[in-house]
Amino acid sequence: MSLDSLVCTDISKWYGEAQVLNNVNFTLAANEIHAIVGENGAGKSTLVKIISGLVSADLGKIQANGTDRTHASIREIQNSGVALIHQEPRLFPDLSVLENVCVDYQVKTTSRERFNWKKAEAETVALLEELGCSFSPNSPVRALSVADQQMVDMVSALRKKLKLLIVDEPTASLTPSEVDRLFTTLRKLNKNGVPIIFIGHRLEEVLEISDRVTVLKDGEVVATKKTKDTSEDELIRLMVGRNIEQRTWSHENLKTQTQLAVNGLVSPGFISDVSFEVKAGEILGIGGLVGAGRSELLETIFGLRHRSAGDVTDSQGKHIKTAQQAIQAGIALVPEDRAHNGLALNRSVSENLIVNNLGLTSKWGTRNFKKEQLLSQGLIEKFRIKISQATQFGRELSGGNQQKVSLAKWLNQEIKILLIDEPSRGVDVGSKAEIHQLLNESASTGMSVVMVSSDMRELIELSHRVLVMRNGRIMGELRGKDINEEAILRLASGLTAGSTGGKK
């Protein structure tokens, strides 16, 4: 039996004294792709967690095909064909792709029929091919990129008899071609009778994939619009209550001083003979497809990844080989996977902000808690980090606020070079504009920014120059008017762009 209707009536939810949903009404029709948008912290993820059974509503009612499902358990909801794909992949890193896909198969021990691994592998391979994935079902999940891990989550959902699919920020780490393949799969599922709830921050994608859009703000429904009757500008106004000015950054801040020099850098299996320089006040974009070696390049420069050849030197000509030397030279790294590598999610916001600044608040190895409190509160206000209190755990923050904490803990220091990987991944349009402003303001003071981004608009609008990578090498350099989506994609695909000036 297919899902013909889902009706959420007056859904309310509190976490402590903070109300995250307030009398939310939401409907999903048969064969519909319904998008939910809003700033980070608007309540989008909480709403879909309630629909999928992960979280219970404090007030309100949920009906599926006219049947009350308000108090159904998560197992009952999953068994009814509801699947939720989270923004951050929730997988077992030490198991293979196949084992993760099959981890919740129920095997009846009383039956003579045993679990058929060969059949399960064949089904998994077929789904991987359908999604355009090139990795093996026997690959360990730990070795996969964040984008590929999201594909594993998708395969796990597709193998079930789906009645409702909920996808929470599925495209945040995907390249345009991967997004196209994902959307093709979603449309195919939808055509076959599976309604879909789609949470997204990239509004151009939301308008492309959805039939209707519901806008949440501060835990309340602001509006529900037919996609054909709305626009990016209108959705932004509804989400943030103001217009977000799209702007490109001037080149007036660029200086002639070389802040960072990379020469012949090699990290076996990831980076091959990479050379470039970054000027003071420059935002250098690094483009390319997932797996091109972009993240590994930043990690190698910072000293986290082994290098077999090449040099990294700062403006003083000092050689940077280790992470400790990088930090001493004023180099900071904000990684792509902030949940695992950027923050301590089980520690407070204050502790996350202080950890890189202990030298400013302690004396002779003794912590001064009053200074720590003043410093963390000042950073919270300066970077507009939305929290209920400084003791709130990092895991309780929205994606945008987690990213602001990741930046704030570094930018309070005398940072000369910021290496940042996917600055707006999983971030709403309001926070994205604020982060872009922070990066531009930092560059205006003379700080260099080396930015990896899969968001074409972000790469084009922010970067003074763009280096495009493929298979661990720099394929070309784009400047000025030559920085456009077609040129980036051609270089990333191994083709020749119209104008390139980088080292091959």
C-alpha cells in the first residue's frame, strides 16, 4: 500500500526551555516532492525526525493515510516504509559498504533459509550503479569521502520497500554531476509512487526538484508555496526576513607579498607535484570533482598528511612540515567534516571556542575561568553564534552555528593563512552570507584564504583566482572573467578550458 497522504497538525517540540517547533502544520500529498527550507535552527531537521520516529512531538498529531501515527515507535515507522537520510552519514566506519547496507536486515533464526550474501551483494552493486557510484561494495566505509558515504546511506534506503523517503541536506557534499544523478533517482522513485520530503539550503536545487516548498522560521511555518509560483528571492525573504545581497568581492585588497608558497608537493596516492603561491589578502579557490585531491591538499599543506616530496613555506621562508609548525606560522585549518574533525561535539560551545585560545586566558599553565567566559562570550557575540547558553553542547547546534564556532576559535588569533574546506556545507543562506562576509573581511586585513568548495556559485563569487584539480594535479588556473562554471567543469573533467594560466 502506497502513502497517499501525510498530515502533521499543530506539532510542537521543546528541548528544555527552548521551543524549537510551534504549532507546525505540514501536509505531504501522494507522488509529491515537498521541500522544507529555512535558516539553520528553524526546526527543519526536528520536524522530519518527528515524522520518521526518531523524536517524539510534545504536542500535535501525525496521520498517515488517515491513521494516527503520532505515538508509533521508530521500528514501527521504519517497518512501514519510511526512510530518513541524514545530513551527516550515520554509518559504521569499520564495516564495508555491503555490511552497512545490510546491517539492519532481520534474519529469522527459526527459518532454514539463511541470509544470502551473494544476492545482497548483487542488489547492492545494482543500486550503486544506479546512483553512479564507482566504489566497491567491499570497500571499508572509513576510506570513503563524505559524499560517497551519503551515497551508501541512499543505497540503504533504496533497498527497502519505500513508502516515504526523507532526505536531509543530501547534496551538501556532492558535485553538480552527482547532484544530477541523485535528482534522477529521486524523480524515478517519485514517479514510482514514493513521496519525498527534501530538506535543502541550495535554493536553486530546491526549485529544481520540488513540487511545493514549506518555509520554516524560528520553529513556525511562514508559508507553503507551489514551486512554480515562487523564486529564490521570495524564499530568502521568507526565510530570513530580509534580502541577501549577492555580491562579488573586489581585488583592491590584493597585495604583492607572497604569504604561502607550495612547491612540488607530493602525497602518495593523493597529491602529485602541486605548486602554487598565495598572496596576502587573496582568496584562492580550489575547484574540482569529489576525489580530485582537494581536501587532501589542504591536509598535506597543514601537516596532517604524509608528504614524500615538496616544500611548503610561509612569508618568512620558514618550512612547514608539521601541524605544530603550521599553527606556529599562523596557519589554520577548518576541515570539511566539522562533526568529526573540526569540533568536539560532546563538549560545550565555550570549551570549543577556548581550546585554541588557552594561551590568551591562562598563565603559567593555570586556567582562568573568568577570562575564558569573557572570551567565549565575546566570540559568540562577534560571530553571531545562536545558542541558548555557552554551556550548550556543540552537537546541539545547527550546521551554520557549528561552522561559525569552527571559524571563531581560529579567527580570534593572529592567523595569516586560513585553509577552509567547504565553508558553507550544510549552512543556510543567512549563515552562508555571514560566513562569506567573515572570509572577505579577514582577507581585507591581509589574511590569505585557501578555500575548497563544491558550491560553484560560492567558488565563482568569492575567489580572486581558482585552481582546478583532477587526480591530485592542478589542471589549470582561472582568473577574472574566466572564472565560470563551464571552465571549472571542463578542467575538472580533464578538458581544456578557454583560458588557463596555472601549472600543469
